[in-house]
Amino acid sequence: MLFGGYLSVESQLEAGGIKYGSLKGALVPNNSRYEAAFMFDRTRIANDSYGLHVARQWIPALMQHGPVKTALSAGDLIGLSSDLISQQLDEHLVHSRPSYQAPSHHFYVVHMTNLSKHQLEKLDLSLSESLNAYVGYIGTTIWKPVMAGMLLPQVGLRAGEKVITEQIEGEGPNPAGYPFEEYGLRPMGVDDILYATYLDHRLDNGVPEWAAQDSGFGLTVLGGDQQPAATSELLIDDGRVRHLHEKHGHSLNRAQLDGLDREVLAAEIQGKIARGLVYDLRFRLGTRNGKLAPENDAMMYSVQVEFPKSDGTIRRYQVGLKYRADLHTSEITTFY
């Protein structure tokens, strides 16, 4: 059923001139790109439809300055204590205005993926010039506690001049009624159930229970039986350790993992995997000496892990893993 659903989504997108694979940059984290939550004080908006009001500013800003491929999510910041939101704003809010404080329930958030640094800066400047309710942005490329309150429904996926949204049977696309067409974006719909499975970007909120549910479902797609990645035995043999040091030594060194033996290295990475989401599920055809070798076929997935650098700052890494459903084991293949 899952493969059939994938084919259906692929077909629906191709009918609109979009290749499913072209959306990877919007849906899968990339170490060379940024993600950000643009923050708005909804109490500064004299309009109960504050989400629509804000959309009339961020959509044209996106069209002028934002990425051509990006996942767009929006909603209220919820469930955080006043002390926590105050501390998080002090530490992480990037803004051009004086320092800003407010209770968490005052905030409306618009989240975007696949941003360059220049795009992020231009979007920030454009929003600060056009909307008094805009207070700044928080980078979400690296996990922060404030992200636990960002349970944001996805608005759509921008793909050039189109925005892909969910579509309920018998109805049109863009069910939330965002004013995309006013600013040159043409909505196209995908069945809502399939959309949620194949096109919904997942912000890593850092909640282990949610990560377990997510990875359990993800590994089931690869043939597993709903067991989460945290319970998968993590394998790395001596040959793979040598490969990682030869091909990914710089990343291991920055993560202060260089020189660790394979048991300690596996344990360090395993501990990080337990709280993260899984991405980029894929089937890779096996080869040997340049020829197809079915015995080397592999089910693959990726996870994000974060380690401190020597200066104390946090850096995100992508770990590629080969999954064996029959043994519920995951073998580390890449670290970068």
C-alpha cells in the first residue's frame, strides 16, 4: 500500500509538471541550508484573522526573496512557560529591533526550510520593514527547546510558481484559503492522506516519544515492524570505521569523535539517534565491479545528530544508515 501510495503521489505531481525527487531539498535537512521560524506578535494585529493578515506579508516576501523549493508551515506557538520563552528569546531571537519579550501564547510562527543565508537575511529585512507585528526569527537548523512549542501544520510546499497543498476529495486545493494566487503562486492539490505521508515536512521538535513514533513508521516503510530506530542495534565494523575516518574524518574531528573505537563511536551516535526523526527513506540498487548485484541491494535512511565542536557551539551532522528489517539492525555508512 505504501509503495502504491508513492506511485500515486508521483503521478499526481507529474500531472502538474513536478518531479517528486525535485522536492528533496524542501523536505530533507541539508547541512548547507538553513531552516527558520519567523515570529510574529499576534496581539499587535487588530484582526482576528491574524494568520491571513501575516500571510499577505510573508507570501510576497517569499516570492521575492525566498527559496524556490521550500516547505511552509504556520501556526501558534503553544505550551511553553513564560520563563522558558523569555530565556529562549534572549538567547536565540535574531531581530533588528529592540529586545522583545512576550508570553508564548502571543506568538504566531511561519516556518520555512531550504534557505540560504542570503535568503534568510533578505526575508528578515523584508518582514521587519512591512509588518510591525514581526519581531524577528529563530534559527531551527539546530534544535532548541523553543521548538517543542512549534507544532505547526504545513501550509504547503513551494515548487517554483506552484504551491502543493493537501486536497480533500471533492474539494479544491489550498483548503485553508491562503492568498497564494494574489502573489503569483498557483495551488495544486494532492490527496490529503497521501500528502500527510509523503509531502509533509516534519520539524524535529526534540520530543523522544514523537521521534520513536516517527522512526517506527519510517522503518516500517523499509520493511520493519513498527519498532523505532532507538531499538535498532547499531552496527559499525572495523572496515567501516576506517572508511569513515578516510572519507568523513573532518566531520568526525569537528564532532570530537575522531579516535574513538568502534564500540564507543557507535554508542555516541546511538544516543543521539534516539531523539531524532528519520529522513530520506530510499532503496539503493546494489553493485559489484560496476555491475548490478542484487545481494548488495540496501534499504537506507538518514538521521540528524548534533555534537558540540571544540568551541562549545553545536553542529548538525547527517548519518546515513543501511537497514536490515529481518534483524532490525542499522549499519552506519556515512557521517558528514
